[in-house]
Amino acid sequence: MAPLFGREAWACVWRMVQNDLVHGWGLDWNFWRCVDDPEAQIGVVDAQFVVHRGVATLLAQGKAEDGGGVRERQWAEFHAFTWRLQDVEEKAH
């Protein structure tokens, strides 16, 4: 599946994904923040397959036996992203 956005929404989403976090966990859960009416302004293409590049994003940071290092970083980044969103919302209100 792949999300689709109008130009204004894409500008917002693009700013959201341009960050220092490798994995981007939680981004898709927050796309709604970029539009007024998510059900009308965000679409999903599900009729085509999406090819993902097999790029190692963490190189040697994971533990070969169980991938624990990678999973730890994914969760740490997810929490960092969540805290950033909360901080932005608090400053906006």
C-alpha cells in the first residue's frame, strides 16, 4: 500500500519525514495532522505492489542472533518522534 496526498498535504508530510530518525515508525499514524479531513484528503493505493529497496539502514548496529539492537533503536526512535509531536502540539496551543 502507498498513501497519496494533495500538494498542500504533501508539503506537510514531506517536512514530517525529513528528520534524523532512521526508521520513521509512527509517521503514517500522524499523516492526518497534515489535512483538515483525512478521510477525504488522504488516499491509499492498494491495487499495485510497492517495491522496497533492501538498504541496510543500521549497518552493524543490530545483533546478528536476534536483531535486538535494531529493534531497540526502532522503539527509541518511535518514542523520540512521539515526544517531538507532543512538544509541537503543546507549543501550538
